[in-house]
Amino acid sequence: MTTRIVYLFPDTNLFLQCKTLEELDWSVCKDCEEVRLLVSKPVLREIDHLKSKGNDRVRKRSRSASALLRESIDSGRDHKLVRPRNPCVKLFV
């Protein structure tokens, strides 16, 4: 059996403008079994830069996103599990 995996490369707006990853409605990806969010270095740099720039909302969301991404990096695992099933959503940094 083949696992259907969708790879998504989010930009900074996913972390600053949308709901948290846990709150997003992932059920729209019902045709796949797994969603992998691959965060690139430019996105990491921009989030880090915005922690001290912009308005209060941007700074707060940037710090929250940075903490989430740092947790993923520091966990020693290659990903952070965002959602366990229907579909499974994993965050890779």
C-alpha cells in the first residue's frame, strides 16, 4: 500500500496571519494520508527578524512561531507532529 503524502512549503504568512497549525482545518486534505510542512531557512530568518519589528500582533505571532519552530528543532526528532491523523500533519524545519 502506498501512502499519499503532500509536501507544502509555507511562507511566513502561514505563521503570522493564519490560525495556529493545530487550529487549521486539515480535513480539506482528505485525499492524502500525510501532510508535510517544510519550513525553509528564509522563512526562519524572516520570523526571527519580525520578533522585534512591526506592531504588537506581528511581534507576538513571530515569537509564538519561533517558539514552535525552536521546539521542533530542539526535540531531537526530524519533525513535530501537528496532527496525528485524518490527515497526519508533520512540521519539518
